[in-house]
Amino acid sequence: MNFKKIFLTVTALMILTLNTVFAAETESTVLIPYSDTYNKYTNNPYGYEIVLLNSLKLNEDIVSVKSRFESDDLVVDILYDNFYSGLDNRATYIGYGNRGIMKNPEFEITGDYNHNFGGINGHIILYERDKVTDSRPDRSYYAMITFSRSYKELITVFMKSSKPLYIEQIMPSFKLISKTGTMKADRVFEPFSKQFDEKTLSFYNKYFAENEKVDFGIFEPTYPHYSYRLKQIETMLDYEFPVVLLYNSFQLPYKTEAMNLAKEQGKVVEYGLYTVDMVDGKEKDVTLEILRGEYDEYLEQLAESFNEYDYPVLFRLNNEMNGEWVWYSAHLVGKDTDLFIECWRYIYNKFKEMGVDNLIFVWNPNEKSFPNYAYNHYLNYYPGNEYVDIVGLTAYNTGNYYPGEIWRSFAEAYDHFYYDYVRHFKHPMMITEFSGASAGGDKSMWFDDMFNKILQYDRIKLAVLWNGQDYDMSKQEKTVSRNYRLDLEPEVIEAIKRGLQKYK
């Protein structure tokens, strides 16, 4: 009888183990040989099977966003979009996505049609651009093939090649299957150990690596031209800000006077730089021109200036890149986030070649992606562990001046993406700019709450307050739409002063 019980127990455990293994397999993605030339990839959670050339190597670092297959000459990304909780659908995805390509004269749409793939209709957009280099494969031919599970649920196969694309040779089969299981976890990214110079390493350790509290920086629009104004604010708030935020673009040279003044005052600059220049009287993203080497002289002069500066810099390049309001967003640059990454690495490597060792690279997406399509997801823009020292966060309580905007507490602004960043990155974090507007709520109470809540975000080591205003450009008279000023209302000043004392 005892043997029978043991046998039944062991059998039950074996069945349970097999069921567990089978369940785990159904929750994962599977890549198997299909023929001498092709592999078959099955993605159970998103419900598709695709047959692709077996010369392509699979990368699932951000599998929740896309599965990537890659060789030197060819990339195939498979992206999943679910619009059931929003206003988007198949028509807006295709139409609005194409609008971004059409706005950029560097890209040309060469095909727009439907094609049947073994009984499944796919909408194909073909487009291309001029090559940026002949020294290595430049994937300048594009195809986006969109398949619909429904009007609100889409799977897109995004191809990029250094040669004209023959889609059915690359992908002879695509099939929708039942969705089963849950998606596996993405890779967790970790920063590399850097050889900063002595001053920069000391700053990095003090304010990030070894910092057990939060320090605050500031953007003051009159600084450095009227530097006394910042001194007045520091006296008013009884707090010395160790970091000041400055903005620059490729339209302008290195800010020598401003940087030197900040250094004299013992302040580290958060140096925002945008790959935007004035071309034929209009602002233009110059990502492709940078990759062609047309801005090497500018970058070399910038590197020399940083070397001569010999003081730490928080170098924030092309922030909010997943927002369509910036010229360098992939939405406006061929939907190709790899170009953003290549440009970032090009600048990084140029500085490295010239011995720059006082820049702390800050990578800073916007809190939400606009448009909120998988190809524009913030993780697509991550340049790689070697190239990012700090992960930056940006979210404002914009108030409710404009239709569609709402008053948000600090937690409502940050919870939804801070914890997502924590799951994906082991880097130190900073809020690169933030504030609360006046319209729609009690601004002083908002700051009281913020200073209490920010303690719970233990990965955030530095937060830069933004002391400025936005204006309603639809009005003829000068009208403030978002008042983010820290130094106007007495009750707001007192709330910020109280809060800052906790962190001195």
C-alpha cells in the first residue's frame, strides 16, 4: 500500500512538472529551423508565426516591444500595437505614421499598397533615403508591413536593408495564431564603469553613486546673463542649487561665458544639446548630416571646449526623443530609431576619441511616447549600456489651462513610468526638469506633496526644478498658459523653502 502511495505521488509530481514545463513553453517565444534557408519564429503572447531567413540573428532584449532579427545588411523588427484602451486604430496608425515620413524631404515613399500573404492581408509602405556612408552597410531601404488582428490590434513587420527589399524572399510566410501565455521579461540594462576624470568621478559619486538623499538643481531663464537673479532665488529659498540647466543646439557654438560662470560659482551644468540647425531659414534635424560627417568640425570644437573646461558636465543629448514635437524624433526621421542611436554613438565616440572624460551622459525620454506606437516606444531609443551613465525622467504637472490637460499630483505624474524604468535599468536616475503649474489646483500643496513623495523614489538622486513659464501662442496679447515659476506666489515660495530644508 505504501509503495502504491509513493508511486501515485511520484506520478502526480511528474505530471505536474510536465504541465509546468509545457505552460512555460507556451508562454515563451520559440525559434526553430524551418528549412535549409529559413527559421520559424513563434510569438505566443502576441499571436503570430513568421518565417524568416536563418542568416538573421534574433535579439529579444526588449521583447515586450519588438522581436528583432538582424544581419549586417538587413534588420527585421516585429512590433505589436494594441489600441483598445485609446483612440487610435489601423487607419490612424497607417495614416498618421506616413505623415511623419512625408514631412521629411530626406525620405521618399516609393510604394503604398495591400498584399496577400497566404490569405492574410498586409498593408505595405515602401520608402527610402540617401545613404549616409559607403564604408559600411547603410540600411536605407525600408518596408512596413502591417497585419491586423482587428481594427484596434496590429502587428507590424518593419524591414530595413542596405539593398532594395524583396519582401517575400526575406519573409515567405506570416500567420496569425491564437494568443496564449504572457510575455517574458525584457533584459535589464546596466551602466558600464567609466574612466571619468577626478573631478567628474567625485561629483558622480557624491550626487549619484553614493547619494542617499535627493539633491535639487534649477533652470532659471535669466541665468547666466543676470546671475544675481539666481542668487536672489537661492537666498529666498535658503538653498544653494549644485546644478543649473542650460540649453543649446547645433545652431549655436559652445556656451563659453555661461559655462565658465557656472564653474566659477561651483555649479555643474546640465548641458542640453539638440541635433537641430537652421537650414535655409528653417529649423531642421541634422541627424543624417552628422552621420555623413558634415558636423565633425562642430563636434571637434565642442570636444576641445569640454576638455578645456575641465569640470563635470551632465550632458543631456536630444531629450524627449519619443515626442513628435522634437525634430529628431524617429516619428519624423523615417520611423527609424536606429538613426537616433547611431547619431548618439557617433557623438559619444567622437568625444571619446578626443579624450573627453568629464561628460556624464544623460539619456532622457519623455514620460509618454507621442505618437504612442510601438515603433516610437522609448526603449527603442536606448543607445546601449556603454553610452548611458544616467537615466533621466521628465514629467510636468501642466495644470488644466488647455483642453485635454489635467491637474496631476507628483505621484500621478511619475508613478506610471518611474517603476517601469526601475524594472528596465540599474542606472542612477535624475529628474532632468520638472515643476507644477498654477492652473487647476493648489500649487503650494503640490510642492508640499512632491517633497514628501520623492523620497519614495529611491533611485532618483537629483531633481532639477524648472522656474519658467509657457505662453498661449494663439493669443495676440502675451498670455501665460502654464505658470511654472517658483518665485512669484508667497505661499509657493514658502512651500518650496520648507521642502528644500529636508534635503540640505
